[in-house]
Amino acid sequence: VDTAPIMERQFAELAGIGWRGKNTLLLDKELGSYFFIACVLTDVELPADSPHHASHCGTCTACLDACPTAAFVKPGILDATRCISYLTIEHRGAIDETLHEGIGDWVFGCDVCQEVCPWNRKPTQKNNSENLSQSETPLRTFPLESVNEESEESFRRKYRKTALWRTRLAGIQRNAKIVIRNQKP
């Protein structure tokens, strides 16, 4: 999952799983956008499902209006160079200073467009966080102030089995500096 550039959302839409929302994410009437899409590549012929042709976003623009960095060019079109998720996870190097304020307190990723989506208002699963020990949830207490003193070895040991590893230490340090500056009065 997520190891190569495959158009998962487009394939999922063609398979009838949901529709592409104005925030470019795949939406389902029951799950909203809070689900993972995985692709299995095979040469086995499988029965085809009907594509999902309808959009159920209507006149709603909550996701577009709430984006802190105005990353949506228009409904369904995202400018990744302004998207907080792209900037804080995938982007290498400095982040344009005009976007720092919009990043707010997002050290890694962003869920604003999902949080405001009316399709995500239904609870989809029970919160299982109480079943996880603190050692299994290192991201809950991310050391924002001390991340600049973190060594590569220590960072690798703590986070290599988490999503934070994708950004690497340099990216997390860059993001933490922006967030710390944003938090100052």
C-alpha cells in the first residue's frame, strides 16, 4: 500500500466504492473519507463492478473554504505545493514562508478538509486507543520542543515503524520550527 504512484482513488471510483469529493478524496456515504484504499495488481480476470458516477457533495464547499493555505484551485483540483499534508510529509527543503501561518500546529499532515466534511460526521468505528500502550503510540506525545536535539539514530529507533519516518528527521525538525514560531504570541 502506498509504495508506488497508482491512481487508487480513480480505480476505487471506477469500482463503485465512492465518489471523488471536492477535496479530491474518495468519499463513501457511510464512511466519509476515513478509510484506506489498497490496490492489488493481478493478471487474474475478476468480475467488474459498476462505476460510481454521481457526486454527493452538492453545493457544499466546507472543505474548500476551510483549507488554511487555500490549496484548492477549484473543486476537485488541489495545488499540492500549498497542501499542508504534502508540505509537511513529502516536500523536501524549505517551505515557502507565506504558507507558515496556514500550517498552524500541523507538524505532520493535515486533516482540515476531512474534519469539516459533512460526510465524516458519522462515527465509523469505536476508538481503540485505550487498548494501546504508550510504547505503541509514540506520536501521542511528540516532543516538539526537543526534536531539534534528536539524533538520526534516536529518531530512527523511535519512529522508523511509524508514518513519521516518511518525513525523516530533517523534515520533522523543519516542521517543528514552523509550529513553534506559530505558537508564539
